Amino acid sequence: MEQFNGILKVLSLKEIFLFIVYVIVIFFVKWGLLLTLKKWLKSDWAKKRVLPTIESLLNWVCFYGTILLFLFYFSKKSWLFSAIYEIDGVEVSLFLIIVAIMIITFASRLVKTFNAHIMPVIYEKFDVDIGLSFTINRLIYYVVMIIALIISFQIVGLDLRAFVVVLSTLGIGIGFGLRNVAANFVSGIIILFERPMEVGETVEIEEKVGQITKINLRSTVITHKGGRLVVPNQYFIEQIINSRTGEKLTAEVRVRVPFGADSQKVEALLYKAVKNIQKPSTVTIRFISFEYSAMEFLVELPVKNGAAKDKIESKIRHSIVKSFSENNIDLASCMDPIHISKNL
């Protein structure tokens, strides 16, 4: 705190004001360039590929330009290079701390931009599937960030050997409390390398069908029509997972009518009810069972996705109700309310 107060004493209001003005100018120039490029770039390819890359580079220039301006603007100030603390003979100043932070943030931005804009071109050229590309991107990111952290720790005087010893000692004490986190972490590594499931794969978790959108080291994100599921990676290693990838998605409506109804007539009415929604050649109607003093029919037709499935099933039910009502066909009742709610 005393050193911070000393820095404030040697800084004048004029210096602070001019520095802020320079920073504002940098950001105004960036905004002006972006507006000009958006007007100049007309093609869809340029807007999707070129513009995001240039915008990312301009954000880099603004962020690191501001930091470099700070270092250059106050380069003659002694407080910038004065030692804040000393460790193992290394005098660590504010300048070294800023450089260490710059290395970490620069490495993160660099690898994310590389994975977002360069690697997709390579994957497209060599026809790499989405699951493998995601794994490669993750590995590149983790390797680069580990190297950046090692370099940054060395700059600010942190002895990595002592750091490892401390982590090992703490690991024994907190290992029992964090064993689930460690298990999920190891499971995440297994998933990334062994690839029992991949990004883009459709899976069923606790009767919810969704698509894997992200695999982190601790958890996997699955997006479904009701929202998102964040599933610990250990679950995928220890449990039996039903992969629905490649499965033909179908809209299904079960219809139960009482005994005594003409089964042939019921089937014909079901075809009539569905034909206005889907081509008759793609519709399957089956008389599947006798239960609860009723006859049960199943209407099936292929759909493209989960959202279409719900809409089409709703349309089919409306159409069946209308058709049965016009032809005096009743739906079967059941003493099991759960069964009724499931089928109707």
C-alpha cells in the first residue's frame, strides 16, 4: 500500500489525463476501422471468415497496444522498475509482473484465435471429423497454456520445484476432499484421448436426448430441447451411455381404442389422419398389443430433429381426435392414470 501511495505521489494529473486520452484514441481508431471494413466487405465469405479474424486482431492490437503504451509512457519512471519483492535473488518489479501477465493472456488469445480461424481450414482440407478436431484444439490449448504459465512463473521468480512440492503436500491433505474432481479430471483426459464419445454426437442421458456440444476436462455439456445438461465426465466412464447418433429419429403416437371397435376401420382412419401431415409412403401404422381391455396402435413417421418431432406428434394427435370424433370412434379409458398421460 505504501508503494502504491508513492506511485500516486509521483504521477501528475496531466500524465494520467494524457494517457487516458491516448487509450481512447486507440479504441476510436479500432471502431472506425471496423465500421469501414463492414461497409467495404460485401461477400458472405468475407463477412464470415475475413471480418472475424480482422476484428480479433484489432482487439489484440488495442489490448496489447494499451499495455505497451503504458510501459512506454511511464518507462522513465523509477517505480515501474523498482523491486516490489525479492525471491531467490530475483528482484520482481511491476514491469516483470505486467510482462508475465502479458505472456499468459497473449498465449491464451493466440491459441484461441489459431484454433478458431486457422485449424478449421486444415480440418476441412483433410476432412477431419468434428470430434477429433475438438480434441486436437483442446490439446493445443492446454500445451500452450502450460508452457506460458511455466515461463511466467520463472519471470516473477517462482521456483517451480518448490511449487510442485507444495502441490504434492497439499494434494495429500485435500486429495480425499477433491477425489471426485480428480476422478472427473482424469475421466476428461480419457474421453479426449480414447474418444468413446465426441462433440456433435447424440446421446441419451436420464431419458433426455441431446447433442454433445462441449467436452471440458471436468464435465461435458449436452444441449437438448429443454436446456443444457452439465454432466461430470466420470459418469461417461462408469455408466452405460446410449448413443443415438445415426439413429433414425421418428415421431411416435400411441392410440388405444376399446375392444369392440373395428380394428381395420381404426387403422384406415389413422392413415387418413396422418396422410395430410406426411407422405403415406413414409408412415408406419401397426396394431401392436392388447392391454387393459383395449387395442393399441402405434403411428410412426420419420422426422429431422427433436423440435420437428414434438410439433408433428402434436399435429398427429389433433388430426386423430378430429377423425375419430367424426366417425364415432372413442379412445379407450384406463385405470392407470400414468399410462393414460403417457399415451394420450
